[in-house]
Amino acid sequence: MTVHRLAHRGVELDPPSRTPPAADQRDGVFLELGVKVRRTRGLLAGYETTMSLIAVGALALIQHPRQRELLQQNPALAPSAVEELLRYTSPADFATFRIAREDVAIGAVTIPRGDVVLAALASANRDESQFSDPETLDLTREPNRHLAFGVGAHFCLGAPLARLEGQIALTTLFRRFPDLRLAKAAETLRWRRGLLLRGLEQLPVVLERTA
């Protein structure tokens, strides 16, 4: 996939610059706006993606009972399980916009310097040249070079926290409710609409806690 090839070749892809002219920065308006934009990004990146990882990860485990049982029987597998759920469910469908800093040739296609690039992370995470049997959920997958957190200079700063939250939430959920199941058919679940992020509107389940 394109994004894997770019990442592995170390090609520089910068976010579009939003820096205003120096004269406009003196009044502080644009500086304040920049701070607000970064705070909003932090909220979305730190909350919504992790929420989706937990919800969609739980759905994937419910739909793959053998993998769920594997995690329940071996909680130490949690780190590997979360990495695979990040790959398999891809809470972020696309990375934010990037701009090519140089001409990049990929196969018969050339991305000219200055062009906007929208990397499909979900597609890259199913790249058959990088993952064996990519359509299969395998909590023991190794190696697992997924791109759910990006790569290089733009690697997600919140990755350690997101990983830890996912491990704690999913292992605790299926330990306390080992027979957790969907309360409605999976095909009737509603997904939130958006270009960059992927998640459920709701995940209705039936809790059956064992004594």
C-alpha cells in the first residue's frame, strides 16, 4: 500500500501549514486560534479514537469467540491483543492531510512535490505485502507493524496511554462479563459518519456476569 511504502522509505510528508503572516501574528488572534485548534485535536485524538478502539475492539472480540477466549484464558496477551485490534479495527480510517515535500514515485504513479496526500491507514493495516492473512483477527500476530498511530515525526504522542487504556478496559470487560454478547444483530449497528475517524454510535450488549 502507498502509505506503507512512504513510511518505510522515510519520505517526508508535512501537514499543511496554517501559520499566518508575521504581521498578523502580532495581534495574538491567530496565536489564540492555533492554541484552540491544538486543544480540539488533543481532545479528539485522546478521547474519540480510544473510545472507538474499546467499543469496536469489544465488537471484534464478540464476533470472534475463539480469539476472545484466548484473551480471557491468557490476560498477559493483552498488549499483543490491543496491537492486533488497532490493526484490524483501525479507529482512524485516514491520517490527517499531508503535503509531499518532494516528488515521490510509487509504481507507475508520481506524487508531485506540493501535492496533498491523504493516507488510508485502514487500508495500509490490511496490506497483504506487510501482513500474512490480513483479513484474519489474530491476537498473537507477530510482527505487527500497523500504522494505527502513524509513523515517524508525526507518531501519536498519546499512543502509550491509548494502549494502556485499551488493555485495561478490554481485559476487565471480558473478565467481569465473560459471556458478553450483542443485544442486536451486528448488521443493524449504526456507525458514525466521518472521513478520518471510524466508530460506532452505540454498542448495545447483554451483560451476564458470572457468580
